[in-house]
Amino acid sequence: MVSIDAETAVTHVCCIGAGYVGGPTSAVMASKCPTVQFTVVDIDARRIAAWNSNKLPVYEPGLDEIVRSQRGENLRFSTDINEGIRTADIVMIAVNTPPVQCERGLGAAADLRRVEECALQIAKAAQRNTIVVEKSTVPCRTGELIADILGKHGSPGVKFSVLSNPEFLSEGTAVRDLLHPDRVIIGGLPGSENAQSALQSIYSQWIPSERIVTMGLWSAELTKLASNALLAQRVSSINSISAVCEAVGASVSEVAHGCGLDSRIGDKFLRASIGFGGSCFHKDIASLVWLSASLGLHDVAEYWDQVLKMNDSQMLRFVQRVVQGVDGGIAGVDIAILGFAYKGGTGDTRNTPAAFVCKQLLECGANLSIFDPKRI
């Protein structure tokens, strides 16, 4: 791994991937760094066209205003990936890493083909020293894979440094999370301090220095998986308590409130629900389960797999309560479903519990009318 000399200020940043991470992240960065040009590139021409239109492909409160104010100034969206790479000092990889179910064992590995394709394209297109930043959620030591591809296929004389800068965005509050993050993590290998400083110079335009944390590359990669696993664990924990509450006649809201008053526990993520959904929690826990199992840490893998099983159990238990609550069953019964996205404030339906619930109700013969203000 080679380092990048940060003798000059960063002037161009390219983000590969115009999805839920790449688009909002680049837009907020552009709004806070007016002297830096941000280019978001993607192979999907329709998605890029949407970013250049009045109807963005991603719904996030406050995002429209930021994109409109910066687009045409220091923010552009393009399908010319090679040009974006050639002009960039920093290239962020923000492509999807969907789960790949293993034939045997627990969990699901992350599909890194798109990350590998990005690394190869960066290696071939870059014409000057470039900092490559992982924004995609990836398994630990993926930076090693990226660095290997860059080293093998890069042009003579062009040096690369690989960093991990995981995103901690919550859909529905992504803009707020970007503007006021709890922390920004920048991971790198020994010798990449200059590259870390270069990326830090972007964030320091609006984020206090004490919230920008540098650490090792592998630690940064694992922090993302561990953070989502711990949050999802709290959801499954309070949902398991909700089952006990229903059995004994207690109120889970009151129990959660009483527990949350303990400063060691806190009240975040202690609201009982049908279960967690979205693109991150399930995928990241499955990746952590797979990683643990592949390292021979089978007790650890089974521990985190139980969080997923509890989530599935909660959704099924909800359906059973609906079915049992109607005398004679729900066949032919008209049921209104208010909300289909996996949570409020977003239009994202990936892994939404509503899909599981609706499928089960339909199989029981119910007639469904579904309403969602952002998705249907």
C-alpha cells in the first residue's frame, strides 16, 4: 500500500454509484465544500437522468433543495465514469454489495463483484495519484482486495491509497445524519496518513475535528457491520420482550420506558415493532454471521444469527395475531395496509416487513388495499 502526498488541496471528488449513499453524500459534501467539484457517476443512464431532473430517484427530506442548489455549480451527475475518475483526486466507491446466500452454513457473504469492477475501472482510468475510498458496506479486509487490483492493473507511475469511510446513514434522516453525524470514521493502513488527512479536509469544512476519527482500515470496515448488528440486536431484544409482555399482560411500551431510563441502556431502538427491514440490518448481520463462521467462530455466528431468527419470528407472530383476531379467519376479509416502506420517512421497500405480512395475509385469503405516500 502506498501513500499519497497531500501537497495540494483536494479539488475533485468522484463518487461511483448514484444510489441511496452516493447521491445524498455527494450532494451534502458539495453544499459544504464550494471549492471542490463533485461528480456522481453510474452506469444506469435512467438513474443519472433522474438525478438531473426535478424528480430525484431517492426520497430524503431536505435532499431536493440541496441538489437543486448545487447542481450546475459544483455537483454534477454523469454516466461518463472514466472521465469522472480521470479528473478526481478522491474516488469513492458507493455501489451495492447484495448478500449471496451460502450453500452451507449460516449467514450470507457480500457480493463484491461490483466493488471489484469499480476497482478495476479506477486502476485503468486513473492518470494521477488517487485516493480510493470504500463507502460501500464491505466485509473486513476488502481494502486488501481493492489495493491488490489497483496495484496489478494501474498505469505505471500512478499510486493509489485505499481508505475505508463507512456510511452511517438512516433512511428518512440521511441529510440530517450527513450534516450532523455522531462520528466520521476514516480507516487506513500504516503509511496512508496523508490520504486520511486529505479526506479529513473535506469533512472538516463542517464537522468538528473531535467527531472525525481515524483508525486502522480493518477496524473501520468492521465498525460498520458491528454498529448495525448492535442496533438490530436492540430491536430484536425489545421485540422478544414484547412477546413476554403480551403473555403476561404487561405493556411493552411501559417496560421499554422503564428500561430506557437507565443511563447504561438508554431509550434508542427500544420501540417494539413488527421487525426491522431495509437494505442494511439484515444484510450486515448476515455478513457478520458469515464472517464469524468462516473464521471458525461458530458460537459467535449462532449468536448473531439468532437476532435474524427473532426478527422473522416477530413478523410471523404479528400475522398470527391478525388471523386469530378475526372470528372465522380472514378469508375474504378486506384489510387496509397503511404504509408499505420498511419505515416512515422513506420510500424504500427493500426487505420491508410489510411485504412478508402482506404475502402471508394474501395466502390466508384476505383482500388487501395498500397505501403508502412515497412508494405505491
